[in-house]
Amino acid sequence: MFRLASTVRHNTRLINKSKPNSFNFHLPRSSAATAPFRKLSTKPEEESTSPILFEYRGIYAESYKKLKAFSLSSLALATMVTPLMFLIESSIPAGGRAVLGVAAMSTSSLSTALIAWAGSSYVTRLKVDEEGRRLEFTTTTIFLRSLRTVVYDPLFLEATEHYFVKVRLRNTIRIPMAEVERQGMKLENGQEETVAETLDPSGNVKGWWAVKWRQEGDAGFVGECRAVGKVKR
């Protein structure tokens, strides 16, 4: 797992490794004038050409992969064996065999579902480009397919204490007008942009996290975020 040291922008791009199973980094200062968010689109952005500044690999990635493969194999085996219980002659009555079959299927299905739920947000790989703005998280589906979630601005990440999750995409964000002017952000009332996208192994967009800006007078801008499609938050 990993932790964010802060959820505000800093004047540093320094990334420090701390513990073997975690890391801390400061979110970089960025400007919408030089690196705007993506406009809403169903087409994926091309791969970043910036050199990779930091790459993290989950220390439990292989163990989790083997555990999930084992749970899927046990579920498949239980599915194949259960019908045979009714075909093979036995002293166990039909009702008893039905109970055993249901117990085997339900137990295997429940364990597989729990493993998939607990590990669905486990980051097996994280890449941060040289600019420190683009983060790419890799997770896996229940069938071990890789999903890449690309976050185009770390400002939209926040720490969370949910089970098995340390960071997530924000629902809302507030930026004071002084900050907007200081960083030269080109924000407009009603403007919508792409914050993050989730892509399947083929590179097709499954969904994205969109922000819609609303100006609150001279106080600044409020960004309200929402999911479009199946984005990995």
C-alpha cells in the first residue's frame, strides 16, 4: 500500500522512498496554464513520453496473484465436481448431496468474491512521470486482467481510511481565487474536464472521473467530480 504525505501542492518534485511496503511523496506544484486537464472524451490519451521519475511495484503483487488464481481454480473445481455428486451412486440421500453441493459452491464463491473485493484496489504498480503530474496506477480484475488508472493531476487525490484503500479521487475540490491567479489557472464557470481515466489491457477507456467547475464569486472555484462509465476510483 502507499500513503500520500499531503493533499496540497508544494514547490517540490522530490519523491522519497520510506518503508519497503509504502512510500511518501509530496504533490508537485502545477499550472493549468501549462498542463491543462484533458477535455471530456472517450478516446484514451497517448502514452506519456516523459521519462519515468519513480516506479513502485506492490511487494504482495505476486502473492495476491497466486491467491486469486487459487481461489478461481477452487471455484472452477467446485463447479465441475458438484454435478458429479448427483451422478455417482452413493449411500448419501439426494437431499444430503444437494446440501453438500450448495455448501461447496457457496463457500468457494464467497471466498473468491471476498478475495476479489479486498484486492480490487490493491495497486500492483505505480508510475510517476518526470513532471510529477501524471500518475498511473495498475490494479487487477477478478479474472486477473490489468486495469490502468491514469490520474492527470495529483491535486485530485486525497487520503482515505477506507478498508484496503489509502488514497482515492476526490468528490469535490476548492481552489481559492488567490491560488488560481497565482498559478495562472485557466478555469471557467461550467467548464468540464477529465481528471482521471481507467483503461483496459487493450487501451480502451472504460470510464473517467470528470470535474465541473463552479465559480463562487471572488472566493474562488469549486470543482464537483463525478464518474462516467466504470472508472477505478
